[in-house]
Amino acid sequence: MAMPRRLTSAAVRGRKGTRFPVVTAYDAPFARCAEEAGFDVILVGDSLGMVVLGYDSTTHVTLDDMCRHVGAVGRGTAKAHVIADMPFGSYETSDAHAIGSAVTLVRAGASSVKLEGGVNSAPRIAAIVRAGIPVVGHIGVLPQTAALAGGFRRKSDAEALLADAHAVAEAGAFAVVLEMVDAAVAARITEELEIPTIGIGAGAQCDAQVLVMHDVLGLYPHAPPFAKRYGELAVTATEALRAYAEDVRAGVFPPAKTDAAQEADAAVYAVSSPIPKT
């Protein structure tokens, strides 16, 4: 049986002028949940540094980290287009270095790669595109270097942002993320570009919107102001773990079972467990 084909970069680009959702994922179970919920564009963001690995910024994330999580998301999905962030230090030094990093991410399971920067990053985008790898741009607030260049304040310089947006598009990017861009400027960029804009804290006029999975589900305690919590899974998880711990302390888990019931459990385990038996 033929494997289902993943959504292509050309198909994503063809959604210009329509609204579509994007969400981050960092592992197979949540990637599977996202795809089953109807997401066919998933970003493996270097935000995993904070929300999964416990770092204080994205700059600690390595290419190996990204490959590990890109692979997990790829294995957890069948049809979704998987965008992989190129982490800090993986594309800045040369075109050859950038292409090598992008190739590594594609081999790990990425459908395309994303890198930060506008005018200054356009040559890197063009080089990766020439190598045959689809690229998503990222302008506005650039988390990898924000602490070195004015912080995480909203960007509103229309002239500079438009120059960045057009440079990214002309370099061959098939979409561009606008992070913390003034809504009016984001609307103008969306109107002028022929590729989809993916907003995060950039107003409602972008073609698409992206949020971090852990913010959407209420798994992370400090969500940004533009995020909406659609669930409180951290509360649910804590309550479930507390109930399990209390059952163990009270001696009621695991429950007593007859020999026949234990044999039945063992038979089910042998069939359902992914762990090889010896």
C-alpha cells in the first residue's frame, strides 16, 4: 500500500488568501493529536528549548536537538507538512553551512525549513532554495537574537518590515512568519506578498496563525499575551498524577487479580506492547 503523501510546500503556498491554522509540536504523541485535529501544517519550533528542554532561550537548542524532535513529529504524522526551525548557529556562517544544516533536517523528517531574518538572511534562503529545499522565512521579532537586538518588543517600522518581507519572498521562501509585528503593518505585508503570511502576535489579517502547542493546551505556566489557552492540561495531568500517587500509597494500585486475569493481561501485553520480547 502506498504511503499517504505529505502536504507540499507548493500546496501551502497555494493557500495564499485563505485562512489556515498552524501549531507547533515536538513529539510523536502530540503531533498525532494535531494531525487528527485537522492540522496539516506543523512547526517543530526551536521553542522546544523552553517548553520541552527547560532552557531560558532558544539559543541553547542544537541541530541534533532539532533533528531528534523533527524525527519524532515525522513518525507521529502521515500527511502533515512538517516545518523545521533551523536553530541558532546552524545557518549564519555560510551558504554551504546553511545548506548542510537544511539537508540534515530534511533527512531527519522535515518537509521544509524555517530561518530567521529578512534582508540579511535572504542570501541564505536563496541558497537553500537553490539546493531544492523549501524555506519559510521569519521576520519581526527574532527570538534567536532578540535579547541582543532590542528585546521582544513589537515591531512597527513599516519600511524595514516591508523590505524584509519582500526580500524573503524574492529569495524564494514559500511562506513567511510574522512574529510580534504591528497588526496594521502585518495586514499590509499580507496584502502585498504573493506568499502566505503566518502570524504569531501579528493581528488577524495574516493568512495563517501559529501558536505553541503548550500554550494552546495550558501546559506551560507563562503564555504570551497573544496566545489563547484552549485547555488546562497541566491541571488535568497534575490531578491524574496525584490520584495515581495516592492509590500507590494506599495500596490500591495495582489491584489484586486472579491468576487467570494475570495470564490474560500478559497475553494482551505481548500483542500490544511495542517493546520486543525475548
